[in-house]
Amino acid sequence: MSNAISLNGRLAARWARRAVDRLRKERTEIDELNVFPVPDGDTGTNMYHTLRAAYLAVEELTGPVTLPQVVAALAAGAGRGARGNSGLILAVALQGVADALAGVTVATADAMATALETASDRARAAVARPVDGTMLTVLDAMATEAREQADDGASLIDVIAAVRERSRSALRETTGQLTVLREAEVVDAGSTGIVELFDLLYATVTGRTPQDSMLAEVARAPKIIHEATADELEIVAVLATEPTDSLGDELDRLGGTSIVINAAKVHVHVADEATAATVIDRLGEFGIARLDMEDLRMHEEEGETKLIALVKGTGLLMHTALNGATALTPEVGDLFETMSELIAAEDRAVIVIPSSTSALKSLTGLGAHVVRSRNVATLLSALAVYDPFAPAGEIFADMTEAAAGTRVGTIYSADQLASDPPTGMLPVVHEDGEGRAAAGAGSGQGTGSGLGTAVATHPAQFYRVFIEGRAKTQSTELRTLVEKLADRLLGAGGELLTVVHGPDCAPEVLDHLRDWIQKSHGTVHFQDIDARDPGVLVIMGVE
């Protein structure tokens, strides 16, 4: 082989494009091998979407590109778009390669060995409980082979060729290294993806036609029936701040498995929703910018539409994510930039639904269907009719109709009104003479407004009801107000009353409301959702 063959930015970009195309064609076959860490049949799909996000970042580069630029873009894109356990490990490995090749315009044998070593070390460090017979094992074998070849004076192309062969043998060895693989008589699915990617690197650098895929060798293995497992839910969260080094151990103690942490991105499996809530609350202490969840017992194909929901509070983040949305916290980071990246990464229609009118205003020009949702109650109504398999125009119309048809009311405490008055608040309408406010109260013009004056004259336990932004009755008894608000909203009829509450709404208040609804509106279904957001007291919606 000629030692003149090299790996530069142009070839790296070409490899990425070919790799995306190969994984797109082979993801279903890789999915069928997937039995570890859970038999959820999505490893190939997750790796494909991760690599596709990586290549989209490369496409944004302009002009002549260097190897460090391409690899850095690949790592950044993969980090943003990583899906699942395998996708996040792939993203971590790519970031290791990018860091190792920073400043390396044309790769050498030693640089390739260092890049693979860094990728292997980073990937293993990101997994809370590494085991043999996985992507980590194959990456270790590849890095070891690369270092031995480089130290022996091999050329770059000889190193790549040797690592390619070692990756294929290491993949075959995974069957005997992990009990679940041995029992299923298959190789590790994620490792298969890694081997396929390196095979394409060899073909791209040498200019040769890729040889038969490893899938041709493993296709003789029996098909795997993906059954339910002890782990039912997959959580992928992007945190607002990087977590502490101990987070992996903490999530393990909370009942998490398959834990992978890459900087601010966290992947973890849990057994049930109760454990998920505990894990998400812990992640919420670092701030959650984005949350995706998947029920591992369900193996549905990707729908025609993607839903993005803008909500606050770990409870609402979890609720919307469990119902098929990518949940974002509006106040974290550059919302427009984050949304633009998410939409660009999708090759299908995107529907966005905000939980406030202020968030709605920030979404102009995104290139997505935006449901005009006024608050959390209207968001939940729209979410209830979301069908990812329906045509985008049809489901957008259904969600818009559901949001518009929901009657909403909110109860604020005196402290909330004094510190953060609702935007766009309409003047007070006095209804029953309970604690009348000063003239002009409710204007929402800041601490100098009538609202600030009125609130200051009441004790701390003072509460006020707002319906569609207009101030209504008020009381020092929260139990009385939830009853009055529900009765007012149900006055025009309705089948479902949804109550979103925060930590300052006592359980006995909800119990009282539930009992009252059963006695006074026996045909109405009652649903309560804990937002786990201190900024929420009580929000109601009737549909």
C-alpha cells in the first residue's frame, strides 16, 4: 500500500456522508441484533440519527475545510443529536477523536492511534457500569491495535487496515463475552455499527469499494424477538449546567441503569414512572434544558411529525416527554437557536407547542407549525390529541382546535402577584365583594401599579383567580377558590377538568376539589398533574 494516502478534511467529510447513507440502509438489520442493554430494537436507528445530526453540522461548514474542523463539527452535531445509549456513546467517542485531532491537519499513524485511544477512554468513562461484549470492548481492541501498529512504525493506511480487521474479530468475540448475546447467538448491535463505520473509513481513505458488510456474516443469526424488560423507560436529558462527577453513582443508587453521561447530556434507563420522576427531579437540580423519553416496551416506527413542547417544571417536562414530545425549558439557553437546530435535524414536519403567550412570540420565523397555546392547560389539551402518524396539516389543525377550545383559569398567591405579575393581565372584575382591590388593580404594570398596592394590603395567604387573563374573585381560602374556579369553568359544560399544581398547593386542597367534583359534577373526569414547578400554584383547564 502507498504511504502517500492520507486522511484530510475533504476525505473525513466524504466518510461522514457515506457513513450516514450506510447506516440509513442498515439500521433495521442492526436493530434486529439489539438485545443489550435492553432488547428495545433501536440501536441501529439511534446510531443513524446521531450520525445524521453529526453530518448536518459538517454541511454547515463553508469553503475549504480542515480535518480538525470536520471532526469538531461531527462531534458537535453528534452531541446535539445523540439518541439512545448507543448514540450517546458514539457521540462521546467522536468528541474524543475531535479533541485528539485538534490542530492535526493531515492525520499520521500516531495521531490515529491517539484519537482511537482517546475515543475509547472517553466512552468507557461516560458509562457508569461498563461491561465486556459491548461497544466499549470493541473500541478498546481497536485502540490497542492502533497503538501497537503505530509504535511498530506502520504507516497510517496500514494502521487503518489493521484496526479494521481487529474490529471485525473483536465484534465476533462479543458473542462469547456477554451472556445475553451468547444466549441469543448474536453479536453486539452497537459494536456492529462501530465496525461498519470504520470499514467505511478504510474504503474512503484507500478509494476502494467497501467489502461485504459485517451484517452479511451475522445475518445468519436468529432474529431476536424484542420482549418487555425490567427497564421500561429511557431518559435522555440535556442539562443547563454540567453535572458533578458523582451523578452517575447517584443515578445508579436511585435505580437507573445503562447510565451514560457526556458533559451536560445524560442517558439513563429506569424501571417505572416513579423512578423516572425521582431521577428527573435529581437532574432538575442542574436545570433541564431538554428532555426526551421513550417507553422501551413499545417499538413503533418513527411518525410523520415531530412534536416540541415548551414547558417549565420537572413534572411537566416528564409528562410531555412521556407523551411523545421533545420537552424544552424556554428560559434555558438561546431558545430560538436550540429550536432551529432541532428542526433542521428532522427530516419530517415539526409541530411546536408553547405553554405561554410570551414563549409563543419568540417562535416567529422558525419554519415549523406553531400551535397558538395560551398556557399549560391549553398545551395539555393539544397534547392529548397529538398523533405522530397523522399527516402534519391534519394533526396541527386538531391540536390548534383543542387548544382554542379549552377554557382556562389560574390561581395566584399574593407573593406571586407581587413578584411576577401575569403578563397581559386585564383589569379586575369585582364579582362577590370578597376583599375588593384598589381601583386599577390587575393592570400588571409592575410594583407601582394598582395590583402591587392591592396585594400589599392583604395577608400572605391571599389568593386571586384569573380566567383568560382577567382577574376575578379572591380569597384567603385556597380550598374555596379551587371550587369556585372549577364551577365557573364547568358552567358552560365540559367532560374533562385538568388541574396543574405546584408544590405550594397542599394535597388536601386537591383531595377537597376531587371530592367536590365527584359530588357536584359527577360526569366530569378529573385529572391532576404535578408540575413540580414552584412558579405554579394552580392552573385549570376544561375541555
